[in-house]
Amino acid sequence: MTTIKDSVHDHIEVEGVAADLLDTPAVQRLRHIKQLGTVQLAYPSANHTRFEHSLGVYHLAEQALDQMEVDGIDAERVRAAAMLHDVGHGPFSHNIESLTHRETGKYHDDVDELLATGQVGDVLRANGLEPSRVAGLVAGEGKYGQLVSGELDVDRMDYLVRDAHHTGVPYGTIDPGRLVRALRFVDGELVLGPGNVQSAESLLVARALMNPTVYSHHVARISKAMLRSAAERLLRSDPDLTAGELRRMDDHGLIVALRLCEETAEFARRYAERDLYKRAVWAELGGVPDWLLDADHEEIRELEAEIAATCDLDPREVLLDVPAEPSMTESTSRVMVGDEIRQLGRQSPLVKALRTAQYQQWRLGVYTVETSTERVGREAVDRLGLDVEGALVSERRGRPATLDEFVGVE
């Protein structure tokens, strides 16, 4: 058994298959992938890694298995899946996942091949575990997959507390101990036992508050868009680099590759010096036309190039950031109310209010070099057909704004 001191859960005891997996290259690689990607450019202490998080997920999974009296081969599979659930992440966590998914068809939880080969595969088989069954749990399959990847998973319980701790914000402060103790399997469904509606709501509220404050902070959004664009240009510029290889890099490897590529060296400089683009437009959901919300990746890139050309800028100097429409998966968490299983969204009056807040917080962004924010903002509003009065809300005065006030909001 190995005992590890953790900043969130204090001492974590790692044993069995999890201890054997700890020093495999696939797990150790997670030491070099930041949990929150580029968020450290907004919150300097947010330097925690996927490795720390994996230990935390394993720890909470162990507690859940103990209190639900799950043992034997099922428990060992869950322990392995908890330790391995993030080995499929590419550099900077989710920041370039949309790019690697377009090129490879794989998300970070598509880990069948990773778990079947190399030292990880050897360790799993040596412990009597079939890699494909563990990979299924990582993807959330089956009864016990809900513990690793689901609405009430221990992954979410760890990252909310850990992200809040390392950013220094108070919004992710849930009580994972109570949540874990309240977990039950009822007819194969993972639920929270009676009297835990408020515990389920705490997950919902924590996620809803962390999103605008941390995960979608405008500095994180801008740096993520810049990184994603640079990684895409790196792939196109280097014929020897495949998307599969890019997916297996760590943060340091990607930054070095970007620095050594002429097409992306300027981004690497900007990232190192925190010389980021600024917001030219920051638009509400209600002012964005439906066709733009439905635009695919190539259409977005064409619009960026058109705006840049009109403004006499390099195509790399205009970025259009259209996030997905808001979702709230935590609202489908299941809680026991008496003898009945109910979805939280149907039980809690908070859900509707938080969903409304999510839609109000959504923003389309257009980013560019600091000297061109006003010029690019005007062109973007016109070319994208944004409803300025309905789309842009003054961050300076808290009232509807004119175009003059809300292009170049930085």
C-alpha cells in the first residue's frame, strides 16, 4: 500500500490494482497535464494536474465502494477505472479536445486501445481484469460505470472541490463525504438516498457558479480559443505530426512543438508572456442568429478569415468563439423522495432558475489583437448579423448598450 498526502482529501491510501497502475507511463503522464488547461492565466494558483485529480477520484470511489459494500472483481474494476479515467486526455485537458475529436473520432474517455496495450494493459491483466471491461466503466457503461462517469459520479465530486481549492474561489465547496455516504444503487440506478435533495442541489449550484467564474472566465475562453487555433495550424503545418500523436502529447510537449513551428511560434510567445487577444465582441445568446449557432467548424474558420481580410489583419489574428448552448446534466441526477426515485430537475425549484442564469451568462466571443478590437468588433457585428441591442449587455454600466459602447469591450 502507498499513502499519498493530498491537498484536498488529506491522506489517500492506494493499494491493489490502483497501486500497480500508479507508476505506469500513462498515469505518470497526467502529472504534466493541467486540470484546468489555460485557466491558470486567470487564476495563477490553478496549476493542479490530472494526476492529482485521478488520485482524488480513486479515493472517493474507494469510499463509495466501501459504504455500498461492493467488493470482489466489480470493486477492482471500479478502482482501476477511477485511477485511469483521465489517461485519454490530450494536452491542456479539454482545451483542444474538439480538434482531436474531429481528426481521430475519439474523446478523452475513448480509452479502449490505451488500456489494452503497454504497461497499463499488462497491469490490468496481471490483476485478473479485462481491459475492455475497465474501459467500459471509464465511458460510463453499465451499473458501476455510473460511479465513474455519470450525473452523480465521483469525478465531478472531486473536480469541483479541487478546482475551487486551487483557484481560491468559494463556489465549488460541496460536501463530497456526505454525497458519497448517500449513494445507493436502486434497481441498477445510482441515486442519492432519502433526505438528500439539498445534497444533490449542492452539486448543481457549485457547477453553475464555477462555470462563469472559472471554467468560462473570459481570459480562459480567449486563451483556449488561441491554443485551439494554434494547435490546428500546427497539425496542418507539420506533415510528420498526426492528430493521434498530438492527442498523446502533454502540455510541455505541445508548447515546445508550437514554439518550433514558424506558423505557430507567435502564439507560443503570446502564451508565455500572457499577451492575449482582447474581446472585440461579447454577445448574449438572444442576439445571435440561429444559423451562426449551427455553423460547423469550417464555416467558423471562413467567417474569421473574412473578418480578418476586411480589417487588413492576418487570418490568425481574428478568432470567433461560439460555445455550445448551455446544458445542465446535473439536473438529471436521481434522488430518493420517500420510496420514489425522482430526477432532481423535477424535484428542485432551483433547477429552472439556474438554467435561466446559464442562458443569461452565455456569450459569443470575437477576439483579436488589442489595437484592432473596435474595427473588428464593428465588422463582426455587421457580418455575423448580431442584434446589438439584444445581444450585448454593458459590463461597465449594467444597461443595454449601443454598438459604439460594445465593440472593443476590453
